[in-house]
Amino acid sequence: MTSVRFIPALPLLAALFHGLMIGVFRRNLSARVAGAITVGSVAGALLLSVVSFAELIGPTSEDAIVDRVGTWIGLGIGSSALVVDLSLRFDPLAAVMCLLITGVGSISLVYSVGDLRGDEREDRGEQRFFAFASLLLGAMLLLVLADDFVLLIAAWSAVGVATWWLLGFWYRDDARVRAATLAFVLGRIGDAALIGAFAVTFWALAEAGSYEAGFVALRQASPTLAAATLEWPVWLGGGPVPVSEVACLLVLLAIATKAGQLPLTGWLGEAIGAPVGALVLVHTVTTVAAPIYLATRLSFLFADAPFASALAAWMGVTTAFVGALVSCAQIDVLRVLAWSTASQIGFAFVAIGVGAPTAAIFQLIAHAFHKGLILMAMGAVIAAIGLERDLWRMGNLGSRLWRTRIDVWIAVLSIAAALPITTGFFALEQIVVAAGVDDTLPGHFVLIALLLSAASATAFSIVRVIALSLYGDTRIPSSVRWDELEDPGPLILWSMAALAALTIGGALIGMPQMWADLLFSDIQNANSLQHFLAPSVVAAGSTPDGQAGAWSYAGLAALMGVLGALPAFWLYLQRPRMLAEITSRIGWLHRGLLRGMDLEPALHRLFIAPVLALAGRWLARGVEERVIEGLTLRGSARVVQSLAGGWLRSAQTGSAMLYIAATIAVGLGLLIFLLHASRG
Amino acid sequence: MPPQIEGHVLSWLIGLPAGTALALLALGALHHALFGARGLPEVIWRLAGLFSTTLTFALGAVGILADFDPERMGPQLVEFVPWIPSLGVHYFVGVDGISLFLVLLTTLLFPLTMLASWKQVDRSLRSFVLLLMFLESGLLGVLLAQNTALFFLAWQATWLPLFFLIGIFGGARRVRTATRFVMVSALASACLLVALLTVSHLSGAPGSAPLLDLATPPAGFGPGLLDSAMLDPEMARGTSPGPSWLFFAFVLAFGLMIPLVPFHAWLPDALGEAPVAITALIAAVGIKLGAYGLLRFALPLCPQPAAQWAPALACLAIIGILYASLIAAVQTDLKRLVAWWTIAQLGLVVLGIFSLEVHGLTGSVILLSSHGMTVAALYFLVGAAVERRGTAEIVAYGGLARPMPVFAVLLGLCVLSAMGMPAFVGFVGAFTIVLSSFSSGPAVGLTALAGSVLAAGYWAWTFRRVALGPVENAENRGLIDLDWRERCVVIVLLLPLVWFGVHPGPVLRRVEPSVLELLRQMDDRRMAPLPIERFERPDRGDEFELIRLDVDPEPTS
Amino acid sequence: MSGFDLAFALCALFSVGGALLVVGGRRTPLVNAIGLVIAMAGVAGACGLAGAPLIGLLQLLVSAAVAMVLLLVTLALVGTGGATLPELSASALVVRGASAIAVVALVGLMMIHGLPAVPAGLAAPDGLADIRDLGRGLFGHDMIVAAAAGFVLLVAIIGSVALVARSPE
Amino acid sequence: MTVLGGLQWSLLVPAASAALGALAVLAIDALLGRSDDDARAMGRHGLFLSISATIALVSSVLSGLVFLTAGATSSFDPLLGHFRMDGLAAASIVIIGSFGILVTWLSTTYLMALSLRAGDYYALLLLSLSGAFLAFSADHLLLLFMGLELLALPAHVLAGFDRGRLRSNEAGLKSFLLGAFASALLLYGMALLFGASGRLDFPGVRIALASGSPLASAGLALLLMGIGLRAGIAPFHQWAPDVEEGAPTSVTAFVSVCVRGAALLILLRLVVHGLPEDDPTYRAVFATLAVLGIVIGSLMAIVQRNVKRLIAWAGVAQLGIMGLSFAVGGSAAYGAMLFDLIAVGFATLGVLGILLTLASGGREVERIEDFAGVGRSRPALAALTTLFLMALAGLPVTAGFWAKWVLLQSIVAAGRVELVAIALLGSVLLVFAYMRIPTLLYMRDAPEHETSEASTSELAMLLICAAVTLYLGVFPDAVLPGQSDGLIELLAKLTVSPS
Amino acid sequence: MTDAPGLDRLVALSLVLFALGMIGVLWRRNLLLILMSLQLMMAAGQLAFVAFGRAWAGVVDSVSRGGSDGQVVALAALVVGAAQIVVGLAIVIAAFRNRGSLDVEQARAMRW
């Protein structure tokens, strides 16, 4: 079957159609028509994914469906021949990702159709939204299906562009556009890093004798990569370093930019000024999902790169912790959720770091479900109370929006990892257990402690959201009439319902064996996700199931969730005074957290301000104007002017007598020279 | 196997624009003589110019592409007419993979420039059209010439129209800018002439007509420069100038035009002051000739010093990329911003050229075309904006997506192309160049990549400040969006950018053989032991080692 | 000291002295003109000593005429009074001094290097034979020269008329 | 004497027809009488004179052409010891004679506008040219001297011809003082050379120089100073810009193209026939002079604000570039020099002709600012100006391009790349100097001009200059009928010294 | 025939005159005096020619010499010198009419 190519092609074609309508013909379709086109295309992709999936798990199938469209870039001869195949590979990992992306993608698009219809902030901008969303989804699908590193990089860049435009959808608000632009520019660092990662592997393989396109070949060549070395720069101490390590470090840089991991996490918390549907896409299945997918895809590379793996784990855990803490203090509900995303993705990278890529994928799935769900739900809430996003101006909304309240609850329980029937619960379980049993990591104990604290803080922050918004006393703005508050329209409700179902049902695909053994009687291969993905990933870490201590870590994880959730309820609903006291006690911390640890300004200060200062003050006004232009253009002109206009000109006195004198002087020289020459 | 005349399409290409211009002049004179009018009406000039340039493009696209054999190395579709045989000057034109797409780009840009400047030129329109046509002929001559004298002639014939175009139609400081431009061009020409003459002197057998043909001319006209293995390092002995010296003459000549970074000061000025349409031509085609010259002359004629100095020049290119990108980041004027970006891009091209490696060289050729189309599209868009608002200052804009959505979308696409995003052909070029730069170590490659990050930074920032955000400036509120003429001009440029970005195969397939041929020539002439014969130089009496010409220069390996 | 030596010394004295008068006479152009005639007389004598009495004679005639004309012109233009030119500035004096030194160096070098190379030569049979030769040459080999000299004189006539003749109006 | 009977009179035709033409002009002028009061009569008067001058010059040029085609490559067997009409002489006559014809017709209207005496003017012009023709075929220093004097004396008069004008008078004065000084130097130099070997014919001079006699060396030094002054070769150039600025514009054209060009050709003749071949000493001298000329001329050209002066300074540089061929020697270089002389000559005549055309009603146009806006008011003239300046700057599709190309190629072929580099550096500066004029023509707006109607003769001459410039720019190897070589090769062959 | 004595003395005399003439040209500012000095230089040249002509008179015969001997040259130079003086005088008179002065240093309107 070669229909795999249509999975990314359908949304991309939709994007192209929208783009032509807007950008060339200047026609805007209504939200309903434009949405229908996009939803149709994504749903078609979903359908194709399902068909392909069926084919993949069917009895006669091979381990992947490869759809080779052609060669994209073919260049060079011999061992350094570069072949970039436009080739799609529907293997288990890609299958999971496709289903997830198209599934959650269609749901969120349906939601957006409902959400955007009443939006009066942008006149006739709906089609633009669907154009960007189609592009984003198409690019993401291409990314997960790409069977070539370079193609993946291309898709990765495209995801970055689509994210930029989607997050900057409300382009007339300068602050939003600014945040989106920052996200994009940071992403370009990641793109560059990926190109670098590819380049080092390419040359390592070319020197070793052969470079072949495709991830399968790359995976087979991983011993070569581990054996080949590069030199560290001198200022990093020198010495050889395996190519795998270098490549993984570069990949990690790309991951950090795209997934908003520390220290490049600031943009994620700020880029919330977009329609909720866009946030759902960005925060669940596309932008922040791509890094996890990439790390999983390259798990064979990480398996050979202990340093980079450890760095990934530490990056993940610190981000998880910091993100969770920051989200505890935020007032803007969307900002809470955004920081929580960073935190959740951080968990996944812990899994990558400890060599449990399946757990990372499962965490991604869980995150997609429950974060999508709560974003939609809170979007509905916000829409209901007149676009008010301040948690302290909500309260008791659950009594009016009772259908929404169910969805919020399901999401909260999953995120807080508090209920053993939710996807989130099992995902966290797996990560904590995997990290717990892998004691080879440097700073293992601290890492585990941070991980568990992060879990706790996550639970706290998410419960805080539900407590402040749906319970307690109402504090809604006076402009909103309480009586008219009601649940959103059917499109939104149904999409939320779908995600809620997935949040619950998703648990079934990735339940750890030991939990399955506990909960059910005899299920073989309970973690079907893990088994399904096994051909696609390389799990460096040992299987945690049978190991001693697995249960203790599992228990701790469950406990920590509850330990985080309950105090939140208690504090925010029962003891507001105590809350205020605590807040004032740790005012410095609270203020810091409220400002997102100043991570976003730090990015500006670290990356942009120095560049501008260097460029503006030193180069443009210093080097360029003074040295280069001064020397080459003005300088040469001045030299010529002074030569000609100065002393050379003063020799032309106009006096015939002096001309004769000059002639005689020259003649004297001529005479001396000729006499001298004639003598010998 | 000497090439024979393989058709006249290239001559038509070169002759059509200038011929049209001359015909128009003659008709105008006739008109003047018969009816006493001041010349032909301007609209006839404009239409005839548009028609002729379009025809040239069609001729190029159909005539060349149809007969161009991607598998063949060396110049194709050659036409050879002895012109001044005693001087070794022949009318010898041909096209190969390196020049093919630059030729197509050139022919494509001229009708677009005509269209884009439809409303921008309000005086001396006849001169404008006339100069444009001469410019096109000159540019095509440079790209197609296979004889160094012809090349030099066309090279010089190129900058004169540009001088007038800048000086007559430019901005406030146009005269100064035009003068600077002409000085730089003259200096470059001087270096080039020294180098070309020396090359032919060192290659030719004493007493015979000087060797000026690059490729092998038909039988009876001696070997081509590339057939005669002359510039052996041994030649450097004595007072005769050696190849290193020559190489630097070439590098200086072409580096001034490219412009390589310490010699770049004229470009932002020229691009900032020239009329926007001409700016597009200068940036898109004019300065490409520098890089083309490096590929055509500096590398194959001086392989040894090229290999020896390639790391240093690559280093210079990288410094240039970073430097230009950083300065671009603080520009306040759109035209100058594009100019600085251009310098950075050309730095990337030079980096690719001096990778001396098939990826980098091919990437450079591709990036040249890609940059040409992108920069032209950008300048056309800037021109449309300037036409409406009268300024290119970035602060004057903001929020244009609201009144001019088509403009914003097209600008956004151009900006993406400028950043080297995938799905634009610029990615293919930049990617392969960067890839090849990694072959000399990750540090080099990563530094080169830093330039692309900076480019993303300032382009995204610029796009935000021009197209996004609130419409703060009241003058921007009522701006009229691009009309169909303007849209088409940009879209026509974007289409190949995207098409070849997605499907670069046809380009690569045609470029790569020529690049391989270039590398082969370099290797042959660098490594093969050369048959050397001693003889007395008549006028000095010193002994020189010269390479005998009648020996087949096949490598003996 | 032979008679030749004596005659030469006299000629040299006349010519150098006259030349010094031309160059250095400061009072009135009259002195310079007389100096020129004296110098030319010396030169004429020297020519005669060298066996070219005709040339010497012609020189004397021409120079006398020239001196006369110059004198007349001078008198007509500025009268007998001395040249009332402003004093030279210091820098002009320096330049003049330097160029005079250069002249001395130039001619001195020629003397030092050239005089030893002057061929001894042979005495001519007699002066009349020389004059005959001269005539033969002028109407033989050197006829073109003679013609050219004629045209040079024509130029002088046309030129002087064109430059000096008063316009009719 | 038997010599007279065997004389080949036909060899004298070029010089004689010019000289006799001068007499004829004088006679016609006298016969026609004064016609100052009637403009039309004056015009007719001037026309007659120019026609007769032209007839004389055309017969010179044609006879030169006949000599050239009849066997230019082989030198004539000299009947008279010091007169030789060889190929170089014939070519020189054709070149300078053609320039002379152009100058004649460029002067016609101008003389009338300035109320100058056309009869004397043309007579002097013709006499000067006859001197040049004489010197071209000299094989003897005396004849060379006489020719140079006959060339220069009328030029002094012509430079001061507009006698009522202070600047013209000053030009004449400077021209005369330096010229007379040069004559004295020439004479004495000849004397010293004569003293070295007792011979004044070129082979004798060559022998004397080759013998290394200090007398000969000193004589050559003085001789070079003298000819250098005549030709305005740097560093003996200083009079040239002053004279060319001050002289009436048509005389400027005459001096800069005919007089200095002829002097250069005479120097070429001396070098080819009279100097030892391949002597590094003279090479070094000429190289130094050439480099000085290029540097000084091009730098000074940049800062000029008077077009005539600019052209003169640039001419110093152009002479320097041409002089490079003396520095390398060889027929190729000399041929290239001749070609460059042709190219530069026509272009210079063109530019100065434009000045003459633009001058209206006695108002001289010579400040560079006067060109402002001409591109708008008189586009054809502006285009022609640009063409001529392009030729001077050595830009393509003009003769100047190929001239510079060939010249530099011949120098490179001799292995003197450093000289080429200097020449090109100078030419860059020259481009700057020249391009200031098109800048004004097209890029600046001017106050309203009263546009004078260009006279037919001037326009015709300009068109001829342009046609030659363009034709040689496209077909630099255009040939004479009956010659199989290209022009460049032909010129090179003409300069081969018959040893 | 006997040796012609002291030809080198004649040459030396001519050189001295030549030098004095040059110095006069350089030193004097009166145009007429400059003309006289130029005349001196020409005379020096003529004298040198006469002297050298005598030196080579019997050594190089007139055919191989190509005709002219020193005296012919001297005669021609005499004519040229005379013509020069005439032309020069005309220019000087014109200059005096224009400027009212014979100072060569005042003719400096054109320079640079």
C-alpha cells in the first residue's frame, strides 16, 4: 500500500488551499466551510492512519509500510553521496504517532470550529487559523512518518513555522506576536542543531565507508557512530568524544528549544495568546510532541550516548519540577496549563534519559489526552465568562457548567496521576519506576526526589485550578451575568467528551504489566504499547517490571500525587487565610514563580540583547562605519584626494620657469642614470 | 572531440535584448526624423521591452532546457565564431550546469523587473528600458562567455548600465552611490584583467596567438585554457607571477563583486540607494557574477592555490556570514536589511565554493539561484511598499497584514525562503553547503549554522515589525493591497522557489555533472605530473619552465 | 701658447663674458642685448677657429639682428628703464638656486664624462672647402632640410603677423 | 650632382602636399579678401579655406595609404640618406593626417564664432602637420629636428592664436617657452650624439649608443628630454595641461591629438630605428617615465574641474599607458601603442569636438559643470560624449577597450605584469575622472540652457569619430583593402625595425 | 693634415654657454631676457656642432655619415633659432599687450 503519503499530504493540501485563498485570491471562507475542509483532511488522514495501522497489525504484514515517493536531494558520488529520500515509513512508532496526531488533531479542530465561530476578535480570520492548523498537522505527520533524517529536519522546521503563525494568530496584539516570534527563533536554533547532528553523523558514516539514507540504515550504523570520534573543542577540555554523543547533544539542544525544556523553557509559558484550539495542538500533539518523538526515534543513538542521556534526564526532571512549581503560582489559567505542559514533557524526557522511550511515548499520549481535554474545558470556561482568564475571578463555575465540570475532573485526575484508571496515572507510574530502578544515573537520588516532588507539585497546581475555577465562591466579573452562564455548544462538548473517553480508555494500551497483574487476573503483554513499539525503539534501560523496588517507586508515585492534590483542595477551598499567610511567608519565591522565574526575559537578555548590542554598538557603528567603510571607501577617496589635491597639485605651479626647472631636475636624474648604465 | 556549433539559441539570448534596444533607438530616430516627435512613445518602449525580455526568457527556458543534456560535461549549445583570431579572441559561447540556472534566473528577472517597475519609473523611461536591455545582454554575455576576452568585455559592459541606472533613477545620494559602484567595479575589472591576461600569457605557447578560450575550441584554434596544464607551482619561480598571486587577483576581483566581507562596504549603499527594481537586479544577478567568476576562473585555473587557501577563505566567509548577519539585525531600513542578508548569503555561497567538495559547490550554485529569486521577490515587495509609503524605514510600517493581507502573506513566504526554510530551494543549497562545511569539523559547520539562526532572528523580527502588530501609523491604515501585476511578479518568483525546493532533482541533475567536471579539472591540473619542457625565453634570457602544449594533458595516474 | 690658444682664449672670454652679461645684467635690457652681441661674436670667433667661418659670420649677423630687434622691442615696450619687477620671494630664490645648481651639475657631468670622449679630429684642409661642402650639402643631401628651414621661416612670418598685427577694427 | 636626378619625388608627397597646401590656403585667403562684415561671406570664406586644407591633407593621407598598401611592410630603399618612407612612416602619416582633417572641420565654425583669422590658422595647421610628416619619414636626426621644429612652432602660435584672450596668450607663452627650451635641448643632444660617432643618421646613432660612449648617453638624455617635452610625456608634461586649457578649444584638440601624438610617433620612430634593441637601460627609463605618467596623470585628472584640463591630464596618463610599450619593446607592443593612439585620438577629438559643439556664440563650454543636464536637453550629444569617454576609459564596444586590451596583453606577454597592474590602477582612477562627466550629463539637472544649433561640419566630425570608435570597438581587426593581416597585426608589422 | 688642436676646449666652451643659457632661462623673469638666453643655448648647440663636425670631418666620410655634417646642422639650427625668436617675440608682444608686463611669473593663471 502506498497510501501512507496521503496521511501528511491531505492536511498539507488543505493548508495549500487555504493559503492560496488568503494569500493570493484574497477570499476568506467562513469558519464552518474552512473548518470542514481542514477537519475533513485531518479526519481523512486519521482514516488512512487507521487503515494503515490495521494493515500493519494484520497477520500478513511486514514490520513497516514504506512509501518511497522519490529522492528529494541526491548529490555526490562514492561514500559521501548524499541521498535524501522523500520516503515515508509507517512503522509502529509512526503508527502510534499518526493515530495520536490525527485523532487529537481532529478533535481539537472540531472544537475550534465551535470555539472560533463566535470569536469577534479577528474579523474573518478563521480560515487563517485553519490554514495554519492544517500546516502544523501536516508537517507534524510528515515529521513522524519521515524515513530520513533530513526530511525529518525539514518537517521539524515546518512545524516551527506553523507554530509561529498559529501562536501569533492574533497578530495585532504585539505582545502575542512577540512571544510567538521568540518561540520561532529559538526553534531555529533547534533546527540548526538538528542539521548539525545530521551532518556529524553523515560525515562519520561517509568516512567509515558508507552513508545510507533512512532511519533503519542509521540504526544499523549506530555501532559505527559510537566508535567514531570527534575532538572536543579545546575550551571544553579537548579529547575525543563519540559521534553518537555529539549528535545526541545537538539533538538535545533541538529538543530543548522545541519542547520548552530548561534552560530554554521561557517561551512556552508566554506563548498562550492564541485560540484555545491552537494551544491544544501546540501543547499536545505537535510542537511539544515532536521532540519526544524524535528522541524516541533516535533512541538507538541515545543508547550509545550515556552523557547525553543523563543530561536529558536531568533536563527533564528540572523542567518538570520548575514547571510544576511555576504553574502552582500562576494566576492566568492558560499560563498554569502552559507551564504544566513544560513540566509534563519534562517527565517524558526523564523517561528518555533512563532509556525507557516507550514510557515517554505513553506519557506523550497521556499528556495529549488530558492536557488537550483540560485546555478545551478551561477554554470553554473562559469563553463562558467573557474571556476572563484570571483564576481569581472565577469560582464556583462548576455549578453552572456541570458538563464541563466532568471533563475537567477527568483531566485533573489524570494529570495529577491520582486515579489508577487514567492514562496519566500509568504514564507517571512507568516513568517513576523506570527512573527509580535505573541507578546508574548520576545523582540518582536527587533526581528521584525531584521527580517525585514534581509529581506532587503537578497535582497541586492542577487541583488548584479546579478548586479555584469550579468551586468555592464565585468571583466572576460583574459584566458576566451568572444566570446566562452555560455549557458550550455541542461541537465543543462532543470533542471534550471524546478526549475524556480517551483519557480514561488510553490507560488500557500502556498499563504496566505489574499493574495489570495486580488489577486483572491474567493478561499477557498488558503494556501493549510497549510490545507494539518494541521494533521501533531501543530501550537502553532494563525492564522495570520484575525488579525489586519497582513497587516501592510505584507506590511512592501514587502517593505523591495524592499528597499534592489534597492540600490544594484544602488550602484553596477551606483555608484561604492560611494560603495568604503562606504566600506572604514565601513572598520572594511566590513572586519569582509568578513571573515564571524570569525565564522568558532571561532568554531575551541572554540571546537577543547581547546580539543586538554587539551588532549595533560594536559592529555597525564601530567596525563597519569606522574601519571598513572608513578604510575602503572613504579612506581610499581621502588618500587619492590628498595625493592629487595636495602635494601633487601643488607641483603644478603654473610657472613656466618652474616647469623648466623640473625638466632640468628630471633630466639630471636621467643623465646620471644613462651615464651610469653606459659605464657598466 | 572539438565542439561544433550546436545552435544559435545562446546568441539569440544575448542579442535579443540589446538588439531590441537598438532597434527601438533606430525607430525612435526615424520617428523623430519623419514626424519631428521626440522619439517613440514611452508605452511602446515599455511594451517592447517587456515583450523582448519575455521572449528572451521563453527562448531560454524552451530553447536551452530542451537541448541541454544533463549528463554531458563541459559547455553545451556552443557557438564558435572566430572574431579576432590574432588576439585569440573568439565569439565562443556555451552553457553548462553552473551557468544554466543563472542564465534562466537572469532571463526570468528582467521581464519581472519591467513589470515591477511599471509605475515606479516616472521619468527618462526610455533610458530606463534601454539600459535594462543592455544590462541583460551584458549579464547573459558574462554567463555564457567561454572566451576570457568575451567574458571580460561582457563583464565591463555590465556595470556601465548599472552605473547609469543607479545614478539616474536612484535615491537622494544616488550620484555618490553610483560613483562608488563604478569605482568598485572598475577596481574589480582591473584585477580581473591582470589575472586574465596573465593566465593567457602563462598558458600560451610563445609566439602563437594568446590562449583565451576556456573550454576546448574547435579544431584549428588551439587548445582551451583548461586543456593546457600550465599553472604549475614551478611556474612561480623567477620574476614571472605565480599562481598564488594570480589566484588572489581573481579572488580580489570577484570578491569585490560578491562582495566578500572586507570588501563589502559598497553593497549596502548601492542597494540602499538604487531604485528598487534595479536593486533587485543588482542583488539577484549582478553580484552573482562574482561567485560565478570564482567558479569559472579562480578554481579551475588556479587549483593548487585554491586548495591551499580554501580554509582561509572559508574562514573569511564564515566571519562574513556572522558579521553581515549581526549587522543585518540592527538595520532600520528594509533595503539595507536585505542587502546585509545578501552579504551573509553570499558568504555562505563562498563557503560552499571553498569547501572544494561536490556538496558545497553544488549547494553554492543552487543557493545562487535561490538567493537571486528570493532577493528579487523581496525587493519587489519592498518596492511595492515603498511605492505606497515612500519610505523603506521599518518603523514606518507595522501591521500591514491588516490592510494588505496578500502583501503580508507573500512577504511571509519570501521571508521563509530567505531564512532557508525547507520546501524552498534555498534550504537545499544552504543545507548542502553547511553539510559540506561540517566535513572540515563541527566547529566550522556550527558557526556557519549560527548565521542561519541569526537570519531567522532578524527576518522573523522584521516580518513582525512590518506585517504584524497593531497598525500604529495612521498612514498605513488605508494602504491598498497588491494588485494582480504585483502579485504575479512575486508569485512567479515564488513558484520555482517552492517547486525546486520540493523537487530539486532536475536542478541537481544538471548542476552536479558540471561541478564534478570542475573538480576533475582541478584534480587533474593539481595532481597530475605535467609534461614540462625547458626553453629559453626570448626577451630575458632566463630559463623558465613552461608546459608544452601539444602534449595530451591526460593525467598519467 | 700658440696663436690658436690665444685666439681661443679671446673667443672664450668674449662669449662667456657676453653670456654673463646676458644672464646677469640687471640695469637695463640694453646691457643684456649688448652682452648677447658680444657673446655671439665670441661664438662666431670660436666657429671660425673650428673651421666654419661662414657659420660664424652668419651667427654674428643673425645675433646682431636679433639683439637689435629685441632691443628695439624692449625700448618700444618698456623704455630704457630697468625692469621694475617685484622682488623674488625667498622660496622662489631657493628654487632658482637649486635649479641653477642642477644646471651646473647637468653640464658638469657632461663635461666630466663627455670631454674625454671628444675625438681629437683632423684639421680641415681649408675653410673654403668647407663652405663648398656646405653649399653642396644644402642643395644636395640636405635639400629637404633647406626646404624645411624655409617653411620654418614661413611659419615665423605667418605666426608673428597673426599674433602681433593689429586687427582692422 | 647626380643625387638630385635620382630623387624619388613621390616620397615627398605627404609632407609637400601639406606644406604646399598651406601656401595655397594663404593664397586663397589673400584672394578672397576680408569679409568680416558679412557672416555668410565669412562662412563661405572659412568653408573654402577648410576645403582647400582638407584637399591638401587628404592627398597626404591618401599618398600615405598608397605607400602603406603598396608595400608597407618593406621599407623603401633610401635614395637620400636621411629620408625613408617606410611602413611606420606611412602609417603615422595616415593616422596624424586623419586627425588633422578632423581638427580642420571641427575648427570651421569655432573660428568664425571667435572671429579668428582662418587663413593663418589653417596655414599654420598644415605647416605643422607637414613638419610632422617630414619627421615621420626621417631617418636622420637633423631631419627629425627640423620636422619637430616645424611641428612645434606653428603649435605655439596656434596656442596663442586667440591673442586677445589672456589665457590663450598664456598658453602660447608657456608652449613657446617650453618648446624653445626643448629645441635647445634637442639641438645640444644631437650635437653630443654627433660628437660620439660623427653620424646623425639613425643607424649611426644606434651604433654610437651601443658603443657606450658617454657623449652618446648624455646626448640621448638631452634628446629624450627634448622629445619628452614635445610630446608631454611625464615628467616633462607640466606645460601640457596649462597650454591645452588655455588654448582655443580647436587648438586644444590639435595640440593634444596631433602635436603630442606626432611627437610620440616620432619618439617611436627614434626608438625603433635609432636605439639599440632590447637594451634594459632604456627599458627601465621608459618604464619609469610611463609609470610616472600614469600615476601623476590619473591622479591629477581626478581633481580637475575644467574639461579641457581634465582631458589634458588624462592625456598625460594615456601617454603613460602608451609609453609602457616602450618599456617592453617589440613589434607587438608598438603595434598596440599605435592602435591605442588611434583609439584615444579619435575619442579625445570626439570629446573636444563636443565642447566645440556645445560652445555657442563665443561662450566657451569648458567647466565640467556645464555638462549638467545635457543628457536631457541634447540627448544625442550626451550619448556621443558618453561613448567617447567610454573609449577613453577603455570600456567595451569602443575602440579603447581593444586598444587597452591589446596593449596590456603585449606587456603581459613580455612578463611585466607589475606594469600592467600599475596601468590598470591608473585606469581605475581614470574611469573615475572620466565618469564624472556622464554623472553630470545624466544625473544632475541643469539650469535652462540656450541650446545652440550644432553646425553640420562639427556633427559630421563627431559622427566620424563615433563611427570609428564603434567600428574599431566591434571589429578591431578591420583591415585595409589588399591587406590580409588584421589592423593590429599590420600595425605591429609596420614597426618592425629593419636591421 | 694635422690634428685640429683643442676641440675639447671648444666643446667645453659650448657647454659653458649652454649652461649659462639655461641659467639665464631659469633666473631671468623678463621674457625678453629669457629669449636672449634661449638664443645663447641655441648658439652653444651650433658651436658644438661645428666643433664636432670638425672633429669627424675626415674620419667619417660624407656618404656613410648620411650627408650632413656639423655645419649644415649649425646652419639649420641658426635658421630655426631665428624663427623661434621671431615667433617668441610675437608672443611676448602679445603678452605684453594683454598684461602690460614682461614678467614671466605673472603668466600663472592656469595651474593645478
